[in-house]
Amino acid sequence: MIPTTTQIADLLNDLVTHAEGWARTLRIRAAQAEMTGQNGSELHEAAEDISDAGRSFRWRAAQPETDISDLLSIADRSLRRAPALRDVIMTERDAALTDAPDDASWLTHELNVLDRLVSARRDLITLPPMAETPMGELSALKALSTLLGREIQADFDGTTAGGGTINVIFGRGWDDMPDGVALEACARVTRLADRLIRCDIPAWDEAPGAEGRLVIRPDEDPWLDAVDHAEDWLLERTVDLEELAETGWDASADTAPEGAPEP
């Protein structure tokens, strides 16, 4: 079940309450670096991302029409900076252990909060059960796209000898999915992508074959952008879901080309 915006806001509330403090810490560290001739631009950018995301998250979470994937994308814009932020907080904490134990205690608390927030965001990414039909599986993977806060892309190439290949790309943003989720998601996207491509290009993996990309988004029909070399035409269209609804899992889908997730 996909959580509501309220549930997500409650779970990721640390982003709202701590973003400004984290941004301030990064700005101070950036200024210190610049005073010694170092480049502090990356830390300044991280501070702005975290601060802006915190404000945006607070505002969007309060709007009833906010899309869940949009809300998660805002959180992810901030969490992409978590590794740099963690390094800065740890450096400041270690330096304060002897001379400023109270500051060290506060910084340790902030580290724990950051780790809790990162863990909470990862725990939101769960895979719905495997569906019995391709249409049901499309709904399940749309739900996964929502929880990822981004689209899922499958690049395919059926122009080489020996069959086709499908490479699943989960996009930028939240790349650290829970253990096991990425591999299972990749296998399921690969299986469904083969079925979706065949709705419009039945022999995509037979010479001369076809190549292109398939995109699954939370609230839109899958998009196909491909070159069909057999028919010598370019396809840029949504997938024919009427065709998908009339099919089940068959031998071609069960033996879909293997793919690997990409960052």
C-alpha cells in the first residue's frame, strides 16, 4: 500500500525540523574552507539544496493536491547531499570532542537524526506483490515508481545477434534502495518491459530488431521511444494497453532478456 502524503510527512519530519541547522553547518564549513584557499562551492550548493528542500517539503506536505512522487522527489533532492553533510558533521563532532563536549553531543545527535531520516526514506521503498497479469504488474511497478519519486526507464536493443537486451535504469535521486529490492525490481521491470514492447513491436528482439527506451511513470501510460528496423519507422507513443490487457504471461515474457539496474 502506498502511504499518504501525511504519513510520508510524519515519517520524514526530520527533514523539515533540521534542514536549516544542517544548511547553516555546511555554510560555516564552506566559509572556513574558503578562508584557507579551498573551494567551498560544493558545500554552499549542498546547503542551498538542503535548505530549499526543507522549505519546499514543509509547504508541499500541507497541500492536499500534492502528488506523492513529487513530495518524495523534494526529499530526495536534500538527501542526495546526505553523504557530504555527514562528513562535515562528523569532522566538526570529532574536533569538538575535547574542547567543546556540549557541541560534540549536539553534533552526535544531529548525526543520529540524519541517519534516521536516510533509513526512513529507504524503508518507504517496497515492492508490491508480483501480479498475476501484465496489467496488474504494470500497476504494481507504477506504485514502485511513485515510492521511488521518479520514473523507471528500460533501454532495450534487439539489433544484435543472439537476441535482445534490456537494461533497467532507476534514474538519479534515491539510488540506495533496500537490500534485495533493486535486484527484484530490475527482474520484474525487465519481464514487464519485454511484454510492453511486444504490444507495439512483437519481434523487437529478432533481426533486424528494434532499439530504444521504455519509460514507466507513476500517473501516465508507459511511453515507448524506439526505432523499429524491420518496419523502418520511428515510434514515439504511449504503449497500446488494450493489447496488454488481452495478454497474460507467456513463454516470451517468462524468458525475457536479462537486464541489470543502472544508477
